[in-house]
Amino acid sequence: MRVFERIVDLKAMVGHGIGTSDWMMIDQARINQFADATGDHQWIHVDVERARQGPFGGPIAHGFLTLSLLPAFFATAFQIRETRAGVNYGLDKVRFMSPVPVGGRVRAHFTLMAWDALDGGGAQVKIEMKVECEGVSKPACVAESITRLFP
């Protein structure tokens, strides 16, 4: 995990990688829980037998499940010590480029794209997240996360 002491320390990192998360296994139980939480029970995700006959040879994770792992990925990729709060502000350019199969391991690579000062010593940051699925050349998800950080 990469550690930054203060929010302002990120400013010099615009255009550079700021961290890579730990690997996370995506199992059928997690997919089923996500389906229950969101009401998205499409067969490609939750019907194992039918999904084996589908286009991917088995069930795959919801794209939005992959995206929703953003906070968990952040937590193991980097830390800003002198930050009391980080608030989601939005997302830009979300793309789901390749499926994540059941049993796939994923992790995220983070690049700081923008840093803008906020009143009181905080900053609004735009961070590109690329989710890699182990053994797959194309990212599973690429998204730009916009977060407001407060000291």
C-alpha cells in the first residue's frame, strides 16, 4: 500500500500511478449477494447451469459489481493519513471492457488524473481506476472516480 501524509502530497502525482490494490476473488456467493442487493438476477450472473451454455461458458460478475468494489480497492491501494473524510462526487467514462468469470481474481490500478484545491485545505481528485482480471489482457473495468478529500 502506498502512503501519502497529506492531501496536498497527491498534487505532484497528477499523471502518475498512485497505487495498486490487493487481489480479490470473485465467487458465486458474492455475485448472488450482489444480485439480491440490486434485484439484478439476470441468468448470465446467477443461473450457473444456463450460463454454462451462454456466451462466456459460465456465470460472470455484474459489471456494476466490479465497479462497486472501488472502495475496497481504494482501501488496499493507497492511504492519505491526514484525511478525515473522503466523499464520492461522481464518476466519468465508466466502461466494462471484459467479463469477470466466477473464480476470477481482480485488482485495481489507480492513476491520479486531476487535483483541484477546495476551500479549507481539501481537494477534489479525479482518479482513473483500471480493474484487471488475472490472466486477461483487456481490463474488466475502467472508470474515472471523482472524490472530494477533507483534512
